[in-house]
Amino acid sequence: MATNRGSFSSKAGFILAAAGSAVGLGNIWKFPFEVANGGGAAFVIMYLIFCFLLCFPVMVTEIAIGRKTQKNPVGAFIALGFPKWSFLGKIGILAGILILSFYNVVAGWAFGYFIQISFGNFEIGGQFNEYINNIGRVGLYGIIFMIATAFVVSKGISGGVERASKILMPTLVGIIVLLVIYSLTLPHAFEGISYYLVPQFSEINFSVIYNALGQAFFSLSLGMGALITYGSYVSKQDNIISSAAMITVADAGIAFLAGLMMFPFAAYISSGAVETVQGGPGLIFTVLPGAFESIGPVLGRIVGGLFFLLLSFAALTSTISLLEVPVTYAVDELNIQRSHAVWVIALFIFMMGVPSLISNGDSHFFTNFITYFGAENPTNFLDFVQHIGSDTLLPLGGFLMTVFAAYVWKKHNLNKEIEEGFPAFKGTLIEKYIDFAVSYLCPAILGIIFLLTVLSRFFGVEIF
């Protein structure tokens, strides 16, 4: 079975693929403005702490389980001898499917902007609402994006996922470095960098800490079975600790570079008043096209096109991993041929995303899909799926994963698997820390985050 499933041809291929899974749209536009709202460099420091002290042990655990069993997230628990815990793998697969269903919609928006800006349609920034409600056009962009994702996954691990990652990730880094260099030449760039890198510790509160943890956990693709899946294709000779460390560094590094790119742009747009610029779609899809136009008709197309190509590549590296998770499950557990599984599952997830596609005004029902307890305004379907898939199921999956590893599978079995490829692991400080984090720190913090998220998001109960 392992031979038929394929494998990564090199450690570098695995690291690039896993880092690609982690790097996504959130790294490019969400991270910089979470930084701004959280006290600048103070947020960066907290984000890095959470990445390495909390998320890193969870990542190691997921990769170890995948490599030990050479199975998908559901089959892994069965192979370990705990079939009742296979529900945890199903939670991860469900989370990945839900996330991909709305993520593909947003990725289609970004890909469409790449085409529009490249052809000089800078006016699209002022027509964002009309753009996302032109269902035929954005639906076509979403179809193209899903086809590209499915095509890569259909080629297998080494011939598809790994090969694409070896092209996409260096290209993504190259584009972002070029944009960083260019953004630093813009007027008021220094104000933007200062705002980004000078700590404002007075702004730190529980909400900022909570957001830093959430950004770290989601950006590293934890809790949804992606790293169990990728781990199942890893060689026993690979050092899981060093691999996980390099994946974490790559993800955090690209997020940091995104800040170096975005804040000079924000300062340029606002003539130095960075604090007045709002992040998220409002900046990316409505404000930046005008900024690119002001650069000049030719240079604006080049810089703007590169920016939205960067977003598209970042999204594609994530959608590939999101689709790979249910595909591996279908291949392992249902004995379905990979090529058939890929296209059927891709079609199914695209159809699941149609309500998200039409939930921004085109459909009254899906635009006003649900009103949470204590909320004044309804939540649209796209946001609802995001709240369930990423905000709720991911911390739940991470919490249960560490509980399983520490108290069901047992720490000595986890440590034994880590020692494969890292014989010197036993007795090291990193072993002691992972034991402590997986047994106590991660379950406690992730459990609390899950409860607080459910209470705050769905019931309007704010504990802090």
C-alpha cells in the first residue's frame, strides 16, 4: 500500500509542501494587520512565541502519527489500534473540506484580480461588491482555480504536490521579495516600517494574545489532518524535529516578509497615516488597485499583477494540501483510484462552495444565513462556514490531538517515533519540552481557546 500511495522524494520536497500548506492568504493580508491591531512588533513577538512553543509540538505530533502509520487522518488512528479515535481524523477531514469550500471562492477572487489588474482594469477596486456578485465571472475564476488544484493533486505526491511546491514556493518567495524591495522605494515607506516594527506594548490585552494564537495555529495548518497526511508520505530517515522547525520558520518568515511589503503600501496609500488603513478585503480588493494605478499605467500593471499573482500562488499552495487530505482518505480507506477520487471530491467541494459564492449579496437567504445568539446582524454563509471550519474545528482538533498523543497513544510511543531519524532525541531538552507541551501546555491552552471561541462567536458571551 505504501508503494502505491507514493512518497516525497526528498526531505526538501516535504518541507516545501508542508510550508506551502501553511502559507496562504492569511500570511499575506491578515497577518500584517493583526500585527497593526496588536501593538506592532509586540504582536510579532507573541506570534513567534506561539508558533514555536505551542504550535510546534502539535506539528511534531501530527507528523509523527502520519509517518508511524503511513495512513490518512482516519486510518492513522485505526492503524495505531484506537479505532474509536478515528472520529478525530474525521473532524480534521471535515474541517479541511469546509475550509476549502470557502477558501476556493476567495482564491478565485484573487486570481480574477490578477487577470483584471494585469490588463489595466484598476477601476475594479471601486466595483468590488459588483465584482463578487457577478457570479458567472467569479464562478469561472473559482472553477479554474479548483481545476488547477485538482490537476496538481491528481499527479500524486512526488509528481504533483512535491513538484508543484518546488516551483510555487520559490516563486512565491521571489515575488514577495521583489514587492518588498519595490514597496520600500515608495513615499512614506519608513513610516510604514516604523509602525510595523516598533512595539506598542500598551495595546496588548487578552484579545490581542488570543488573536496571535489563532493566527499562529491556523497559519500552520494544524488540527485538520494535513500534516498527518503529509507525514504519512515521509521517510523514516527524516528528522521530524528539524523538519517541523524549518516548516515553522518558513511560515513565520513569509508572514514577516508580508508585513515588510504591506506596511509601506499602507503608508503610501494613507500618506503616512497607517493607523487609518483597514486591513482585510477592504484594503486588498478595494484600496490597493487604486494605489497600483497611481504608480503608472505600465508599472502599476506589473506591480499590481505581481501582487495578486502572489496571492494566487499563496492560495494554491494551501488548496493543494486541503484537497490532498480527503483524497488520501478516499485512496486509503475506500480503495478509490487517485485520479477518480481527486476529480469527484473536487467537484463535490466546489458545489459545497456555491452557497459561499452567492452569500455576498446575490442570494438574500445565504447573505443573511444565520444570526448568532446575542448578535445584532446576521452572518452570511461564507463567514459561517469559516467560523465552523477554521475558528472552531481547528482548535478542537488540536486539543484532542494532544490529549490522544499524551494519554491514549502515550508519550513514550510518540518519542519512539520521533527517535526514528533522530536517534539523539532521547534525553534532550527538546524531548522534555515536547513531553511537557503535549501533556499539559497544549491541551490546556487549546481547550480554553476552543471554549472561549464557541462562547464568544456563537453565544455572544465574552469572558475577558
